[in-house]
Amino acid sequence: MPTIIISFIIVLGVLIFIHELGHFAVAKFCGVRVEKFSLGFGPRLFGIKRGDTDYFISALPLGGYVKMTGGEHSEEEVPEELKSRSFPFKSVYQRSAIVAAGPIMNLILAFILLPVIFMIGVEAPAFLEREPVVGHVAKDKAGSKAGFIVGDVIRTIDGKKVSTWEDVLTTMTLSPGRAMTIGVGRAGEAIALSLTPDTSAENGGGYAGIYPETKPVIGGLSSGYPALEAGIKPGDRIVSIDGAVIRDWAEIETFIHKEARKRTFVIEREGRELTFEITPRFNEEAKVYLVGISRKEDVVKKSYGFIQAVEKGVGAGTGMVVQLFQVIKGLVVGQYSLKTLGGPILIAQVAGKAAQSGITATLWLMAFLSLQLGVINLFPLPVLDGGHLLFFAIERIKGSPISEKALGYAQQVGVALLITLMVLVTYNDILRLFA
């Protein structure tokens, strides 16, 4: 839990600092008097005042703000001698530049981090790049109900060609509860299967219970569980459990998750077969019985030179932006479920896992969130930076600012939409926690 909280604060703090730094830097460049630069909200903890600006850290590290003389609206009273240095009395172009600088800085941060990540090296499960050949079909899940069998090769989803497991898993994750047509190659014939992915209680994404072939080789052991106590070692290959031959890792859960009954494991180690008697132990968090083993994951790590890293980083960032708009479109037309949306709790959980996985995973998460923050903030909706840019554009066209009354109504609508979204994503987060 401390790791999750610390990781969440660091990731969020960096993204907000960069965003507010953009507003601050351009405001200073345009000659606007900046009174406060705060990292966080609430009571001021400590800081330093230089010139006109008080730089400080506040008690709640979940945000930040820049306070400019005059605020965002001309109705705020400004002394005559400060009007030339106040935000509302600057030109439309200068105000637009100041507002746009925040999200643009988030975009810049993302496109700086992504090439750095590719230079450090990107590590991912090797199966993601493999042809999507089904190696295991979980019983009573969406895949088995749709008629998938071991050996099926997934060719298309709703008519769109897929060539890797990454393509398949990404599409299904974004489509919980949505019926889709899967084109499959089976024994030299092309068939079509109708599949509706189940909804994951953990993250709200879709899954079908179909998996690539995964060898039953042990990669890690958990302390306090019977497998380690029995003498199982990393690298051991599970040959059979209670006499049943184990060909795929996914078959193991059938024997251990449901009851605390002594099981006979036959293990292959350095060419020899060894037998162990192991009784699964109940895990309160997962609500299943476990023996404390984890799969050996074949991973590939690729590092790139500067030029290639920039190309890969720009490509990855562009792909994220395209996917963001695809997801938004899917949510609007009902193609994707609102259950896939996550809020602060999910972000904190992901940040904690990323921190445990290493610097690359943490930087990738930071780049991903920074990109989303930058793009979404440019949407022309009240409350967001893009909403202010829209108001400035209207002011430029009509030759005068929007009335305070109209602006007030627009802000109320924006706040209502934001609160509704926050309630929805927090509700999803809480459902996942209890699930």
C-alpha cells in the first residue's frame, strides 16, 4: 500500500507540475504577473517567494495551480497600475498561448519520455508478438461458449485483420459485453464464431478465456506458501497433477484453486522426474486456494539507438492518440463499455504495479497519462483548457468577450459533466475493489 500511494503521488505530481509549468512559463513570457505557483491544493506547507511570485507546496498533493493577477475573467478587480500585467487585459492571442501551454507541455513530456523508454529498452511478454494460435480454452468462459478449441488461429475480428496476440487482447479488452464475429482458421478451413467477451471484475475490460500456449514451467515462488516449503524450485516443469498430464499452465488452476486437498505433483528437473505432495493454502485477497507458484514468462527486451528510438517513440505516441479517439468514439456509440473507464484508485493501483516492475514501466505509465492529459485538456469543453480556448476564439470572432452570464452557465455545465465523470469512474473503481 505505501508503494502504491507514493508511486501515485510521484506520477501525478510530475504530470501536474509540468502542466502548470507550461502555464507559468508562457504567462511570464507574455508579461503577466504570477502571484502563486502551487504544487497541490489546500493549506500552504512551505515555499519561497521570489519577486512577485510565491512558489510553494500545499497539503493535498493531488493537483496544483497558477494564480495570475486578474484571474481568468475581467470582472476581477485589478489595480490600475497592474492592469497591463494582468491576464484578462492581455490580447486574445497571448491568453490563448498561456492556456494552451499547459496541455502542450504534457504532450511534449510524453514525446520526450517515449524515445527515452525505447533507448532504455522495452520489455514485453514474447507471446504478444506471436500469431494468435489458441493454446488453451478456459471452461465455462466466453471462448468455450463460442466454440473455440485448442489450435484455432484467430484471423479477423469483425472483419478486421489481426496478426498477433496483442491485436486480439487489445480488441477484446476494449469490448466487454459486446458481441463480435471472430474469423478463425481451423484444420485448413475458415469459420466464423460469435463471441461476447466476459467483463473482468478486476479492471472492467473484456476477456474471453482463450489463451496462447504457455508451458507449465515455474518462474517464481511465493514465501509462506506450500510449494516453496515442499522444495519446488524455479525452472521446474510440471508434468502432471494427480496423474493428469499438464500440457499448459492454465490447466493448473483446475487442480488447486477450489479446495485444500492434498495434490500429487510430478515435476521434471534437469532430466529427472520428482514427486511432491502439496496442499493448496487459501488466499484471503484472491479468495482462492494457491500453492504459491508463478509462471515463467518468456519476455523480449529491445533497445534502440537515438534515431530509431525517436521514430518508435513518435509512432507509439501517435498510436496512443489514435487509440484514445477510437475509444472515445466507441464509448459514444456504445461499442465499448463505460465499465472500462478508471479513476484515481485504478491509476494508483497501476502506478504501484509499474513502480514494482521497474523504471521503464513507470516512465511508460507517466508518458501514457501525460499524453491523455494533454489531449483531453484540449477538448473544447467548459472547465477544460480547450473550453477556454473556444471562448477566446469566439471572442476573437465577435470582437468582444463572452458575457459573464453565458460564461457562468457554460462553466456550470462543465462542472456538472466533470462531476458526473468522476462519480462514474470512482464507482467503477469501487466495484473493482469489492469484486
